[in-house]
Amino acid sequence: MSRMNEIEWGAAAMLLFAAAWTDLTTMRIPNALNAGFAVAGLLYQGIVDGSVGLGYAIFGALAGMLPLGLLLLLKGMGGGDVKWFGAFGIWAGAGITLQLVVWSILIAGVIAVAVALMKAPLIKRMARKIPWPWGEHPTAVARGVKFRSCWQLCRLSGSLDSR
């Protein structure tokens, strides 16, 4: 059961939107963003709930960072994502953070399977017809896919040009 109040939900939402924006526009999640929210969360939890709040925050951070730290070691994700989940966990606690980790891994797995299927000989011809705005098309790359950020795509398409 969640014990998050409106302030904690609001901070977690701000962290989510700020990280999503920077990730979409630059394909990075800045350390300053994660560290700022982590420090603010630790201060908040410590002031509001004392040592119990700090314990809640630490377990929340570990719930986000440990499972994803393993994926980082296997080169399955970037370090900014791991730090983001740690900062989120400080505000949200272990239960909600673990749920988000599991859902995120499941969704990433579905995306990975879809991209891998695009390389299967029978599907490859059909997959090449699918528009792929995120860099090189998965069917054209021998190993790995280099994605472009949404910001880069908008700039390339000219949709951000001043009129």
C-alpha cells in the first residue's frame, strides 16, 4: 500500500516530467536533476518522518537502483536511468518503485522483442515498410540500433523552425 502524500506524488511527477523531457530532447538524464531530487527527497523524508522516513527513502532508492544496476552492468541500460529510479524511490518508497521497475522491464522487453522480430527473414521485408524516425532502421543495422531523440527528429524535419 502506498503511503505517498500529495507532496511526494507531486515531487515524483516533477522528476518524471523533467527526466522525460531531457531524455527525449537530449537522450540523457542529467546527474544534477537526479541528485537534486534525491537530496531534496532525503531532506523531506528526514524532516517529515525522521529516521523512519529516511529508512523509507533508502529502501526506496535501493529498490530502484539494485535491479537496474544489474542491467547497467550487463549494458542493458544507461546510468542515468538507474540514478533516476533511485531518486524516484526516495520519494515513492520501495513498493511503488519495484512495481515501476517491473513494468518498465516488461515494456522494454516487449519493445526489444518487436525490434528483434524485425530482423527475422520473413518479417524483415514487411518491417522495412514501417516508418522508423528514430535513426537507422533496425532491419538495416547489423548489430544494435542508433536512435535519435525526438528533439533531433523535430529539428531534422523542420517542425521547430520559426515561421
